[in-house]
Amino acid sequence: MENKIAMVTGAAGIMGGAVAESFLEAGMKVIVTDVAEEKLAELADKYNGKAVPAVLDISDPGRVEEVLPALIAAHGSIDILVNCAGILSNNKSQATESEEWKRVIDINLNGMFYVSKAVIPGMKEKGWGRIVNISSLAAKSGGITAGTAYTASKGGVSSLTFSLAAETAPFGITVNAISPAYVKTPMITEQLTEEERQAVLKKIPVGRFCEPEEFAHVVNFLVSPLSGFITGEVIDLNGGLLFD
């Protein structure tokens, strides 16, 4: 995997950062994208040029169509894409304004489609590729604490995964998703109250939140040659909170 070129969206976040660092430590060249320029620069400095920072708002199709071809021309076609960029909304339907609905769908679902569309041609040419999308337990549960827009966006991510997997399987490309629940990120530590955190912990059979590194381990398996016969799957990562 040392010679693979990966792209991680949302790389300035806790989960995206854990994935990017695991790839970098495995020797890959990693294009790290986010809207947080300073954090991307810190990551690039830490890994001495192996991390290529690219400030990108994936919800803007025009910017994706401009930036992605330039990155591919400069660094080579993308072998591995991890669509980790996303935002949370805890507002249920009646508290969700139309602008919030649009913003959540644009970032969590539309942006994932724009970036995936841009990298698939190069994967087809190589006859090999890995795409990992980040869905959520909310897509299956209706949202325990997550709001309506977030839940709907993640349901769309699962369906997008199925569609892309069916389309690209003949070309040596696998497309899978991970459905995590309550990873230790600001979505848990800052956007839930202590009372809400304790209530959630009581529902998780393993009795704790997921560590970012555990999430990164699952991504690494899905992008490896070992997972070549797995496509169109949504892998649960929820500590036993939901069985299906």
C-alpha cells in the first residue's frame, strides 16, 4: 500500500485526521482536504510533504470540478478515497430551517457524490480503487440524538454507496460505508450535554464511546487488498447499540 495515493475529505476533523495519519504512517501519499486551512497545514508539516493539503469545500460542485483535476494532474490519480467530511445537526423536523436542511444535505451527501464522481474515472483506468463513505447509525435508527437533516443525509449516503458499488464493481473498485455511532469527536464532547452523553452510554452495551483509532482500523481494512471481495456493504461500528 506504500505506493497508493489516497484522498481523505474532512481531514482536519478527529475521524478524518485519524484516517489520514494512519495512511501516512503506512507510507501512502495522502491528499488531505477540508475547509480548515490551518489544521491541514499542520498535518502537512508533521509529515514532511507526504500529506498534500488542499482547502476544499466539497459542497461546491464548481470548486470540486476545478480543484480535483488539478490535484490529480499534479499527484496522480486517486487510488483510495475516504469521504469523511460531514456536519452534525441535532434539530428534529420542526426546528430545522430550510437553509440548515440544505447545508447538511449539501455537505454530507452532495459533496460525497461530487468527489466520488471526480475520482472514479482514474480508478477505472487503473482497474483498482477503494471508496469508503461515512454513514451513521442514525441512518438505521432514525436518529437517537441526531436530527432530521443529518439522519436523512446519512440514509442517502448508504444508498449512494450501494449505487456506486453496483456501478463500479466490474472495474476492480469497491465502495463501502461505515456506520459509526458515537465516536469521540466534538459531536459528542461538545454538541451533546453531559446528561445526553450519560444517557447514550447507558444504551451502548460495551459501555463506552468509540475511539477514533478504532474507526481508522476499519477504514484501513476496507481499503486493503484483503477486502477485495467486499463491496456495497455498510459496516456497523456501534458497540452493540444496534444489531441487524
